[in-house]
Amino acid sequence: LVSWCAAAAIGAMLIAAGVFHAWWEASPELARGGSLAYDAAKVDPVTTRSLISLLFPYATGTDMEHLGTDAPMANLYTGALLLPLAIAALFRRRSKFENVMLVTGIITGIAALGEATPVHRWLWSALPGMDLFRFPAYFRWFTWLAVLVLAAGSLRVWWNGTAKRASIEVPIILTLLVALLVGVLAVADMKPDGEAFSLYERMRAMDLDRRVVLCAAVTVPILIIAIVLAVRRRLSFPFLLVLLLAEMGWNTSLAQWNTAVSDKRPRWLYDRIAGLSEGPIIPEMVRTSAYDDNGARLHHLAHNTQVFLGGFSRNGVNSFWLRNAMELEVEHTALWNAMSRQPVAYLADSIIPLVGCSRHTISDRDSGLVVLMHDDTIPVFPRSPGDEVRITDFDPNTFTIACRAVRTSLLVLQQSAYPGWEVLVDGRSMPLLRVNVAAMGVPMPHGDHTVEFRYRKPIVGWLLAVSLITFFGLLFAIVFITPGALAKGSALILFAAV
């Protein structure tokens, strides 16, 4: 058994060779590659106000200030019928596996509350790797899994006739009473409806009380029907399936109005996309501040527009910015703002070493300033009026630049330096300099030259080969070595599918 487990572990590691290499290489370069302080890890927990989403997920579409957390983190919905079925498991005999899931679900449910209890902090400080993750609300996923297992167990004992008569009815009745109470309070507190130009706008702008009432209009009758069927011992699989589809279909469809529903016609979206370049777009020689992806250009399609267009982007991606880019923007903000006044590629007009960067950088004056990340000086001069830089070709892995320099100069590319980038000048490999904390540079001899910054990672192909060879080798071993028709048949099907 130990030998087989060891072989499985080694096989899994070889199949995941590319993942392990990416983790080994990228983790030192990522701003999120290390542990988080607890103040950064505790953001966006489950709040008491978000508990309303257990029955009415549409209610999480209200503002973040009211919920006390981000709206996606506030969605705890498991189904108004699945929840009481899981609660019923507390009052019956459970299997060992169910007990494990119950304890796990309780612990993770409490941890999802964040700093409201000490559990999340204990997990953050005691469990290896737990300090890498933000958002305590993510723990609710494990609670959802426990709910599914416990609800399935309750149905099993109910349908085989070993459950007590009231074990299902009572939790559903209690759930109904809570839903009725919340619905009645929402009706009593309902204010006059505001104006809206379309159904889409009305649904998006709907206040919390109307959202609750709209959910309860279907949830409450379905709970009543479920109680009647349970009392009459007719809550069979077909009836339960219909009730689940109706209740969960209604509530999840409503919740989609918060994120996935738009009043834009498909034809409008088609014309919007058809009007764009097929990409990748060669960056224009304008200020890089023009490539800030604030969502204004293609708000209805994507936040990071350059990801969609395949062009250059000055912004990072959420919390996975590279460490050096974060250092440039946060710790050298003046230099970051000064660089935004320059195009993607430019020649330096002033050069200083990092140790001399203590003076205050002024954006208007120092847009062409280049800070060398070492103390050595290089024989280059500031740019001249006759110099010219032009990007002639671009894809996410390559920048091809035509450069004319009257004197020996320093060419800067506003691309985050990362292991794997190299630079060629007229086809000859040149030393790649790290400049301006995060960018790349190369000395340019005088005259006309073609410069190519390119990203290469030859080891990736070898790692892919190791992964695939191991995967197919294990399938082959399962088919021709292991006993049992089921194992052979499963492996053959998987082998054929691949």
C-alpha cells in the first residue's frame, strides 16, 4: 500500500511538473507570492446581514455598504429546501462520514464569519499556507459541501422509511416560518417604487424589501407544498425534483440580474465586437496613461479591455501584479506617474543610479528619467532631437522596435521585467538591463537598429512532455497491469477519450 501511494504521489508530481515549475519560478516575483498580514487576509467575510441570502439570494444585490461585505461574498444560498434537509441531519443518527462533514461544515461556516469569531484567525495562524488567502467568506464553500452531504443523507433515511415522522416536516416548517417573517417585515417596510426606464434598470435598482418579496413569492408557496407532501408521505423523488427546480431556478435566475443580465441586445454586442480590431494591436507611440484599463471603453464586455483586444495594458490584473510593478507604483509613485507621460518604448533623457534616486521626482520634469537598478554607470547619452522610436510589431511575447539614435542612448521598454525576457539588437543578443524598478532597458548604439524584446521559456515544452508521458504511461499501466474489469474499462474509456 505504501509503495502504491508513493508511486501515485510521484506520478501526480510528474504530471503537475509544469504547475510546480510555475509556482517555483513565479512565487518570488508575485506581489501575492508570500503570506498576508491578517488585516489583509480578513477582508470580505460573511456578515450577519448577508445571512438573508440563505433563503433569498437576490437580496445580495444591494449595496456593499449595507451588506458589510462584497456582494459575491455575501451569497450563502444553498436552496430553501436543501437547507432544512441538512438541518434535519442534526436530529437523526448519522454515519461517521456525515459526522466528519458536519464538524467540517460547522468549523468552516464559523471561519467564514472572519474576525467576528477567533476561528478564522486561528486557522490563518496555525494551518500551513492558510496565510496566502484572502476573503474568509470562501470558507463557506466547504460548508455548502457539508450541506449537500447531510441533505442527501436525510433524504436517504426518509425514503427508506427509517426516519422519524417529524424529522423532515419540522425543519421545513421552521424554514417556512422564517421566510414568512422576513417576507412580512419586507412588505411592511416597503417604500414607493422608484422610476426606471426599463425592466433591466428596475431589476438592478430594486431595493432590498422588494427583492425579498419577489423571492418569497415563490419560495414560500413551494415550502408549503413541500410540508403538505411530507406530512402525507408523498415527498418522493419526482415531486422533490420539481420543487427544487422551481425554487432554485426562480431564485438563481433573479440573482443573475445582479451580475449576468443586460438590456443590451445581442446585435448591439455583435456590432460592438465587429467594430474592433482583431488584434493584437500594435501600441501607438502615445502616453501609456492612454492604456489605463478603467472599464470606460468596453464596459459591457470586459474590464481589462486590452486582454480582449490583445494589446498593451498599463494596468495589472487584480491582486496578481508582479512584485516589482507593485513596488514601482506604490513605493515610487512619482516615477510611476512620470513614466505614464512616455510611450511604451522610449529613449532616456536623463540617467541616474538607484542610489541617487533620493531626490523627489516631478512628473512634468522627469518623464524621461531612467533609474538604473545597479551602481554601475554605462556609456550612454540623453536622447537627441533627431532620435526616433517606433514599435513595428507586437504580440504578448514580443516587442519589435525600430530605433534611430543620433548618439549612444538607452532604450526603455515599459514591460515588467520577469525571468525569461531577452533582448536582441539587429539579431544579436544583448545584456538586458533592469531600469525604473520594474521596466527593461538596453543600450542603443548610434544609427538605425531593429530591437526585439522577446519572452522565451524553452523548458515549458520539456515539462509538457514529462507530464504527458507520465499521464499516458499511468493509463497504460492501469489498463494492462491492474486487475479488475472496472479499472481496465475506466482506463480504456479515458485513454480513448484523450
